[in-house]
Amino acid sequence: MKMAFWLYFFMFLAFFDLHAQYPILTPFALSLGAAPTFIGWMMGIYALTHLPGNLIAGQGVDRYGSRWFMIFSMITAGCILLLQAHVTEPWQLLVLRSISGFVLAFLSPACLALLASLSKNPTKQGKLMAGHGVTHTLASVLSPAAGAFLVAQVGFTLTFQSLGWLLITTGVIAIFTIKESRKPKPALPAADTTMTQRVPIPVKLNVIPIRYYLLPFAVACSQGMLFFELPLRAGGAAGIMHTGLYFSIISIGALVTLSMLFLSRLSPYKRANYGVIGIALSFFSLAALPSIPIEVSLFALGMAKGVVFPAIASMFIDLSGGQRLGTVFSLQSIAMSLGSFIGPIAAGAIRDSYSPFFLGFLLLMIILLVVPSGRKSSIPIPPIGAPTNTM
């Protein structure tokens, strides 16, 4: 499918640019004199400012489509990176990261909604979500090591400038290549003297119980702890190359399971639960089993991530009944933003006493006891105009 190819291509470039920053942001903040606690807040505020962007994106994508939200997000984020190349104080980095968090909040709901709209078949949608995961993972395999290598060769300033121009160029090219067909909304029935012709057209929607959103919240919270702790364990600014390689190992593990396309035939609820168990056990090994090489634990963590993220997307498509996907993915992004905000802040607060990895393990295991393992809790909204039972 031509449109899917272009979407994957631009998502690859955008994700490559974004993931290249993961191993270098913490060392960059340390070079500016930031303390670990401040770094936790810097990473958390980036996720917190996702919330208003997610709220706007949810209604905006459903009403106006995905295309311009994607373009705006990429171009604006690229401009912020150009400014980020010239910061000299930690508070300046904090401000720019908070703005970046807002503008990038539009990217994920817009991409997922446009991709899911390319097919109405659940199996096909599952494959499209898996393709999104493969694209994301391919970018994240190369970009952390590439970002660390660029910093080692040319420094932080030129690295941020290069990444900024790449993102801007990607957004400009997307203007001319991404097309979106917007189907007109059905017109309301014309007024008539008969009561039967005044009844609105039935519309059936599903309300997704809030506890399902605890799953992406917990996964994102644990990932926030990982992004905070892993660069510090690797040695901070002195171990930037090790940090880049560690993130690449995680992405290689995710690529292994994402390449198993037959997994999309399995229940997304079971895939999500098994994947979360895998992430939790990987966190436990990082926290309490030093005899297991860190590379092995990170590879297993990546494999579990490769199962979880496509499964969560497919799960929400199923729960929503395929309706109002912009709003659905926006709420999912809000849950993940809250998790990404709390995760690094909690990790920075307890790091001197406890391992953030162990906290992530506990959180994920608790969430597995709360989130249903099936679709039984999905609550349908009765069709508009249909009789309701008040008994």
C-alpha cells in the first residue's frame, strides 16, 4: 500500500531523529551542571507537557485529519532542536524540552490514527500496527548509537543542529507526499412531519474502562525509569558510547519479536499481558541479578517491548470498535505521558536508596493484577435514539 509505505518512511526518519537524543540528553544536561534530580524533572516535564498536546490532538485528528498535525509536529520540533544546540544553562534546556514535549504530542496520535484508517479489517490493522512497531524499532536500533557517535565526533552543538535540520526537512517533504482522504460526514436527516423521519441515525460507540489505560501508563512509567537510570549506570557523560549501544541492544531485541508477524494473529490482550510480564522480569534481573550480563537483560527487555506496544495499539482499536481513533490514541498517549512524567521523577527521588529498576518491576506486576485480560469490561453506549432500559 503506497500510503502505508510513505507513512512508514517518514515515521522512520522522525523516530530516528528523536531516538538519537536518548543517550545524549542526560550527558548534555550533566555537562551544563545539572544534578540527577534536575535531570529527572527535565525528562518528566517533557512528558507532562505532552498532556495538552494530546488533548488537542485527540479532537483535532478526528475533526481535521492527521496530515497537518504530523507536519506541524515535525517542523516545530526541528526548530526547537536548533535552539537547543545553543543553550548554556540547565533551565534553558528545561524550557525547550517542555515546549518540545507539547509539539511532539501531536505526532503519535496522528500517525497511529492515519495508519489505522487505511484498513477496516482487524487482522490487517494488527499488521499495520506491527509495521509501525517495526519502523519505530528499526529507527531506534540505529539512532542511539548514531547520536552517541555524532557527539563523540562533532560535539553536542553540531549534533543537535544536524538532528534539527533532519526533522525540518522530513516535515517539509511530508507536505508534498502524505495525502489523506477525508470522507464527508453524513448529513443529518431533513426535517419532516412524520416522527419516524426525525429519529437520529443510530451511532454505536464503546466506552473504554479507565483501568485499561493503566497498562500503557505503567509501561511508559517503567520506560521513564529506564531512560533515567541507564545512562547513569553506563557512566554518564564518560560512558555515552556505552549508553548508545545499550539502547541499540534494546531495539534489536524488539526488532526480533516485531519480525514475527504471526504474533499479530494472537489475542492482543494476551500479547500485552505476556509482554508486560517479560518487561517486569527484565527489570528484576537488572535490579537484583548482577550475575546476568546487562546486555542479556536489555535484549530480553527489548523483545518484550516488541510484543507490548503493537498489542496495546491493537487492543485499543478492538475496545473502541474502530470509532474515533484519534481520541482513543490521544487518551492512550495521555496515559503514557503521565507515566513518562512520573517515572524519571520517581527514579531520581529513590535512586540513592533503592534501584529504580526494582520499582519498575513492582509497578508492572501490580498493574497486571488490575487490568482485565479480555474485552468483557468494554461498555457499549446505546445507539442514539434507541430506547434505553431504566429498570
